[in-house]
Amino acid sequence: MADREYNFNDIEKKWQKIWEEKKSFLSRVNKSKQKFYLLEMFPYPSGRIHMGHVRNYTIGDIVARHKRMKGFNVLHPMGWDSFGLPAENAAIKNNTPPFKWTSENIENMKEQLKRLGFSYDWSCEIGTYKPDYYKWNQWIFIKMLEKGLAYKKVSSVNWCPDCMTVLANEQAENGVCWRCDSEVVQKELEQWFFKITDYAEDLLAGHNEIEANWPEQVITMQRNWIGRSTGVKVNFKLESGEDFPIFTTRPDTVFGVTFMVIAPEHPLLNKISDPKVQEFIKKVKSQSMIDRTSEDKEKEGIDTGLKIINPFNGERVPLYVGNFVLMGYGTGAIMAVPGHDVRDFAFAKKYNLPIKIVIDIPSSPLKLEEMKTAYTDEGVCVNSGEFTGMNNLEAIEKIAEYAEKNSIGKKMINYRLRDWGISRQRYWGCPIPIIYCDKCGEIPVPEKDLPVILPTDVDFKGDAHSPLTRMPEFINTTCPHCGGKARRETDTMDTFVDSSWYYARFTSPDSENIFDKEKADYWMPVDQYIGGIEHAVMHLLYARFFSMILYDLGLLNNREPFTKLLTQGMVIKDGAKMSKSKGNVVDPDEIIQKYGADTVRLFMLFASPPVKDLEWSDKGVEGSFRFLNRIWRFMQKHRELYIKDYSINHEQLSIEQKRLRIELHRTIKLVSHDIEERMQYNTAIARMMELINALYSIPEDELYTDTGKNVFSEIVDKFLPLLNPIAPHFTEELWETFGNKTLLADSEWPAFDEKLTVRDEIEIVFQINGKIKSKVNVSSDITEDEMKKMAYENQKISELIAGKEIVKVIAVQGKLVNIVIR
RNA sequence: GCCGAAGUGGUGAAACUGGUAGACGCACCGGACUCAAAAUCCGGCGGAGGCAACUCCAUAAGGGUUCGAUUCCCUUCUUCGGCACCA
């Protein structure tokens, strides 16, 4: 019998076909089995799979395959986040309708994913651009409208002039568009919003539930983004007697207020006619987000001429407009305490405003003339009326209480988080189900009329304007209320809406409802979610928000959608993330062609642990390929040794055979631990390499005996399933080579015998004062006392301790003896 | 500026609760096989010293705790990530 070549291309296609025919990865609700829902962030169908996808989905696939072998009923679905701008840009460029472009991309990418042998249940496939999916976006929108969680308002919004659309705050960080990096400008528009701020507390509280199983970094980023701060809303007064409320987290400094500042957008300013003030406001408003929030932002302001009265001490202070005060936070106005706030200090210095010390250090009092900046640390209240002498931390609470008791203020919590603006002035997205009637106003599309279908036969006319705005057949409709003429909303939803609940749809993708409650109850929540860290705030926050809404609508049983989260690192080449612009992209197809999918998968897992960045290395891929070939050759060469029904009496084995067998059981133990507990696949693979090295080290005639055959057979039976989740085609093929008729995909995860995981002989170390002086091999069942005895008897050790005072002796079972001498 | 993570050979990385630093791989060097090369198999591979068995040094730098520190604590440096007028 000639040894067969490792012909990965044929082998991989063969097994992919078999898995498909046998429906090996089909997931069905089965209440007698424990479920495991594994989800990887679904891709945007941009055209081709990139290495980042390969890495993400390889990590997911090893989890899915391993869990199946451990007896779990696994749901492992895949779909397409298929609305979004690139489809429109492609349409404008080569006049291909976005529907066609997207559908073709999906087909191509699906083939690529299949070629990698991922164990998806393709019967669950969803595409967010399909009406039976986005219908439920619209349905949720209407539910949210009913609950007051969706609303429309005119607001200053982030506008990307290149994408010609509005962006959410989360998408316009640092004043640039998250997609194209263009400078974002502010524009007044009427927009639909989701009231995510109503869920700020819930989103924070939920962190406690998931904290242990989410990366700390993601939780921290979300916490910072929500930005909860507790403080007091204090009612200052205008001279006219009108309330002038401000928010402060430092009520302990309220006696130190020497001026007030309001945002340029503040409505009070409409009353000011001073042309200098109006000019200043105009100037600030015309600045872009970048200018206004840039690094070396200069604090600027101008006196409005108005005076404000401090309710705590009756002092009259001037009111300024300042470019650094934000209308969107608190009340759009602040009390300025230059003595104890760094920004206020700088502003006061610039405009020659008075500075007052109200918190001091008794041991070394502050000197106003010597202060270079505000004093913001702890201290004792001074010049603070009845609070003088109190520790300032204590005063925060006491002054807040005083304000409430005297009706001059109220304790309040503020968030950095803003409501989620979801209107997009773009075509390729889910239509917002609203009808505008001149008589009846904004009317939601009735449930029975859903979905509002996005027309797919569109003409882009080569520009970025949404074709919907020039399609009367889409726009013109009748009012569901009065039956009169009405028009449809032409804005579409932010595509992040699509991905905020897709995990639930996967549980029943053909449902006539949003999803089948029974199926969702069985599968949800997602047990393990895997994706990139770049979604830490946007997607993962929105998805949690939606999950909570669905819970509150009685549709889901859990508030938190993702029990465990793994954020995998990037794929790096030559020190930078693979990207077209850097020209350091490696095409997965080429590598698969050259080495096969199993090698690519193996390399992706071996080169680095999942959470860290992975440095691409052509040589490293070759190394992974070599490892598979090494196994292949050995197994092919000795395949006649395999006995299906072997039995082993450990005591009858030769020393070499025993050692090899112990290596096998150790490997199973360590690999299981690495995969199950640690999700660290690089070390799991390293262990398997050690086993193969041990296999090559044993003299061949040790295998060609009756007991040797049994040992070899056990290795085949247990090692192949162990490697199967990583190199599924390769191991199925070898498994078949040995005459097995079953699929490894259906087999159980190998068990190990704890007794066989301990090597018979181990090396222990003798130390003097913590320094290694001697190493010896001993039987692994040695006791601590025996170890100590051996240490004293050791020639080298006894020489070194001769005549010295022994302070103490530490023995660590199976590891070392340390003798401390003086 | 604030918050967080990381820094280990030529290189990707191991060392999971403090206990033999560098497992496993890549690169490199040597050997076997070959007419030769490739592939493969075997061996070596942190630095310094020594013919040698061995000795000393070494986990960004410095200090501390400990019998013992890559691991815990403090200081400093560097890199990466997040937040950044949030009152």
C-alpha cells in the first residue's frame, strides 16, 4: 500500500460536501440537551473575506466544534449585516443597484466561508437587507414610538459632508466621521432619536451581571461613554427673578462662584441684543467640531452684561458666554469657581475675573497670588457661611441637603450619554415607518402595512442623494388616519439598528413574528460572543439597549444578550493592521490555495492567543503546514498498526510505551484545559506538537509489538478528535483512512485517565537560599520528607551547607527543596 | 491631562493560584540522506567566562516584600488603547 499524499484541496472539498449532506451542523431546539449559543459578529458583505474575518470565525469555529463534541446542542449561525454605505458608493461608481451588488457579495463571501470549513448552520442565514428581516426593525421602531422611546426633534446634529448623512455621536468621535474620517460639521435637522438615555442606569447596572465574563476594557469604555456623574442642580436667579439653573458636581465650592458661563446655543441669549455678543456667538457656532474641541482649544468668552444671583450668599456675579460650555450637557450653563476648577481658573485669568478661595489646607493655607492653577484637592471649607470649617467632601453632601431643604436646588444625576440619532439621509437602509400627513401630522405605519419596502430598482444619477427623495411612487401614499394624501419619510435607519437584535432573529429566522418566543427562550442569551474591540461602545452598547427593550416588551427572558464576550486582536503585518491603503493585505484565498483551510486555521490559532494582535508570517504558515504533514506522514506510514477494538493493560506495557501513553493522557488533559477554561489555543496546539514529537522519538519497534499497536491505536482514537476542531477536514480524512465509518464531527471529546497524566519520573531542584544548585530525577510519588532527605544527602548540597547554620528548609511537593543557610 | 493594558532571546510567544525563565514554533547553525539540491530525519541555539563537569549575569530601569518575584507593592521610562472642555 503506497502512502497517500496530503492532498488538502480534494480532502477539504470532500468533507465539506459530506458535512453538508449529513447536515452535521444543523441546530434544532432540543430541551433534553444543554444548549450553547455561539455567535461571531456577522460581517458586512464588502465583497471579499479578509484575514480579520478568518481569524474571528476560526476562533468561533473551534469553540462551536468543541462544544458539540462535549455534548452541547450548539447554535452557530452566520448572516450578513447588509445595509450600509459601501453598497451605495459602489452603485454611484459603476451604476450597479445596491441590492444586486450586496447579493453578489454575499454569495461570494459565503463560498469563501464554506471553503474554510466553518461549522455554520446555514439554514439560519439572515440578511438584514431582506424585507422579512427589516420589517421587524420597523416593528420595533413603532413599539418604541408607542412607549415614548422613539421621538423626533430638531437638533444640531453631526453631518458628514462626504457621506452626506447624519452621524450618531458614537460615530462622530473627535469630530471626524467613523467611516471616512471627513471632518464632521454641525447642522440643524429634524431627526428621529431613540431614548437610550432612559436606559443609562440599566446599561450601567447590567455591567455587574456580565463583568466577570466580559473584557474589563470593554466595560470600562462603556462606563466612560455613559459617563454618569452625581451632583446638584442649583437654581441661581436672574436679576429679573427668573430661575437660572445649573448643574454642578461640586456644590462644596458654591460659595466660590465669581461668574457664570453659558453655552453659545443657550436660548437665553436670544434676548441679548449687544452686537458684540451676537458676533461672538456666531463665530463659535460656525466653528467645526474639530476646531471647537481641538487639543489646544483656547477658552474664549464674552460678558453678556447680565448678572446672576447666587442663592447661597446673595452675591451678584456676571454672566459670560463661553465656547467651552456645552448645550447638550446639564443645563447648558455652569457656575464658575476659578479657585477650584482648572478651566474656570484659566478663564478668570484671561478675562481678569475675581478668584475666591473657599477650600483651603489649614496646615499651609493657599496664597492667591502664588496660585498657578486651581486647587482641586481635598480641604476644609472657608468663606462658606455656615459650612465654614467643614471637610469639603462632607460639605458636598451637606450643601446638597441644604439646597433641597431650602428649595434652591435638587440632587441630580447627569450622563454624558446622549440619545441615539438614527435618521440617515441615505438610500440603502431600512425605511423609517412614518407617514407625514398635513392634517394628522406624523403617523406611524400601521403594523398590518409593514414592512415598508425599500425599492430596489433605483437610479443613482451619479450623486450621493438618496434616490428615495426623487421617487414619487415611494413617497406618495395615503394617511392611515384620515385617508388623505400623505408622504412617506425618506430617511432610513442607522444600520446599527439592524445589528442590535439580529442575535435574537437567528434563533428562528423564518418566524412570522419578530422571532419565536419559545425558541428564543431556549437559545438566548448568546453564551459566547466573539468579535473585534472596535465595537466596544457602539454595537455592543446598542445591542444591550435593544435587548433590554425586547425584555421590557416581554419578548426576551434576559436583559443581557451576551453572557461571555471575547474581543479578538487584529491581524497585523509589518507592524500595521492589514489594510488596502497600507498595501499589506494577504488574501485568504491565496493561502488556502497554497496550504489549505486547515493550515490557515491552525496558523490563526497557533501564532498568538486570541485576545492579542496576530503578526502575519508566511514562514509561520509554512510551519503550521509542516506540522500537519508530520502527523500525516507518521499516521500513513504506520496505519496498519491500527486496531479498532484495542484494549490496554497499562502494567504490561514497556517503559517507552508507558511514557508515550502518559504523554497522550497529559496532552488530552492540558489541551482540554486550554480550550475549555482558558480559550488559549496557541498553547493547546503546542501541547499537541509535543505529543507528535514524542511519537517521532519512540523507537519504531516499540510500536510494532502487540502492546505497541494498542498504544498507537489509542493515540489515533484520542488524538484525532482532539485536533478535529482546529483541523477538521484533515482529521476526518485520517480517521477514515484508519477504516472508521463515523464522523469525527459527531464524536465525543476524548476523555483522559487522571492516573495516567502523571509522569513516573520528574526532575526536582535543590536550592540554597533560593539559588538552584542541583537537579535530580526522582519518582513522581516522592514525599516532601523524602525530598528533604535527598537534598541533605546530595553531595553538592551537603558540601555547600557544611559548617553553615540552617535557618529553614522549604520543600514544595514534586518541585523543589530550598535550604536557607546563614 | 485622566483611565486602562502591555514591555520576556534574532523572532511569534510559553511559564494558568509567587516555586527549574524561554515550552512550542519561526529564523539560523551543524549532521544524516542525496551525484547535487529540495523535502525529510537527528542535533544545537539568551549573554559572558571556562578544555571541562561548571560558574556568573539576565524577564524595560530602579527600589521593596519574600526562603524564593516574569508573577505582588512603589517609583521612573517606553509603547499601545480608551476618554478628553461633561461643569
